Amino acid sequence: MNTEELINFFNNSKCILGEGAVIERLKRDTDFELDPFIVNSAFIYDDKKRTALDRIYRQYMDIAAEYDLPVIMSTPTWRASEQRIKEAGYESKDVNADNYRFLDFLRQSYGPFSSKILICGLMSCKEDAYKPEEALSIEEASEFHQWQAERLSNAGVDFTLAATLPALSEAKGLAHALSKTDTPYVISFVARPEGTMLDGTPLKQAVAEIDAEVNPKPAAFMLNCTHAAFAKSALMSETNSSDMVRKRMAGLFANTAALSPEDLNNSVELVEQEPEDFGRSVADLAVTPGLKMVGGCCGTDDRHIKALASHLKELKD
């Protein structure tokens, strides 16, 4: 899939369902320990852990198939950088490609519906996604992330998603790294209700600068790990957002906690939201401001995604 094909997929789909939480569900729903370096990326190499991953991913794809909605699924590679893979002791494995093949195998089992399942290669910042002060510079980020960007592109992902980005500098560097591959890519920020990234950069500045400075530019932008109410406030901000931002912003993978990123990161208990409330509020963003891809992040599970799919189906029909 090239950038034009991805954009056409977005434009020709009235609503696209996003997956729900994966990593966070593994923490609260299983007894398996996440790797301190690469989190869940090595689960595919253990039969029992692979089965747990399989179950979660199939729940989301089953829901999409039930409601006949195109769906976005992310590879379990959020922390699978070259450095972290070496620190975890998996340098002999092609971790990024193996995770894509795992997810593609699941996709192919859905027969004709598999054409409606897109797989994105998931990446993120080097350090803590909620601490913008730890973000890499543009040059550092471009160099650091190039290795994983190439591995995911070569594996054959439909597009690459650089998500949970707190600062403009690392977002730019990631965009530069991704632009050097042959795979379309999407950049996703964590946003504050006032319409800024966590480092204080207005969304309209972040989108405009990346679009102007990186060639080819992202196929689209997104928000993730942001509550639906915060996302709507951010995108509709008269000061820090704009019509240009709303046009370039393709989606939201929302969490269930109406907390600041700092409070969410420090919370020792899961802050839940009723699935129906979640589904309705996130689906509303497909109307205003018109987001195409909506799904879940921390706090969500199959109940939340099913409720969301039900509301999206009503919009689609």
C-alpha cells in the first residue's frame, strides 16, 4: 500500500474502527509479566503468551467483522527499537517482522473480510511517552528510529503509526525516519484539552511544521491516549487548533480516563468508563470534527470496542 492508496482507503471509508487496548489488557487480564525493555513484543515466541495475544486481537477483529467495519490493527512493536531489542536479548530474532507475520496470519484467517483489515506497524518515542522533557532532538530521533522504521516497512505493514508522541522534536525526527521508507505513515500525538502537545506546542504548529519540513509528509495525523472529551476540546480550540488541523487529523484512539497525562501515568488503579458512554462519545467525534478512525487505548477492552462499533454502524448505514 502506498500513500495515495492509504488516503483513498481513509476517504472511501465513512467509518473505520480502531482496536482497543492490548498492552494494558495483558497487564490486568493475565498473569504474564511484560518485558521491561520490549513490553509485549516477545509474546509471540511463547505459546501461552502468543495465545493471550491472539485472543485479544481476535476479539477486536471479530467485532469489526460482525459490524462489517474496516478495522485498524497495530503490531505489538510499540517498544521494539534496535536498542531495546538488544537489551532484552532478542537481537537474533527479527522481532518487528515476526510480529507483523503473526498479525497478518490472524488477518488472513478472516477470508474475504481480511481485505478490510489494515495492519499498521506501531512505533513510539524512545523514552517515557508522558514526559516531553525526555524527548529526543530531531536529529537524534531520526537516527534512533530509522532502524525500526525500515524493519517494519520491509516486513510489509500497510502503514506505520508513530504513536503516543509528547513532543514536537521527536515527532519531527520520527517523521523524517519514516519518510525515508517506501511505506505510508501516520503521526499521532498525545494532546491536552487546550489543543497542545504535552510539550506545549499548539497542534496547528506541530501539523504545519511537520507537513512543511518532511517529504513525503504523513498520510495523516492522529491523537491517541487522550480522552474523547479532551480530544474534542483540543481539536476545536480556536487558539491552538485550526481547520487545517481538523482536515489533517484522521483519528483518535481514546482512553477511558478524563485525567491529565501525568495523573493517568501515575494512577495505580484503572480508571474505567462505561462501555456505552465510551462508545457514544468516541463515535460522536466521527461526526464533529469528522474523524475517520476511532478506537480505544488504555482502559478499553472488547466491551468498549463493541459499543463503539455499534454506534459507528449506525453512522455508516
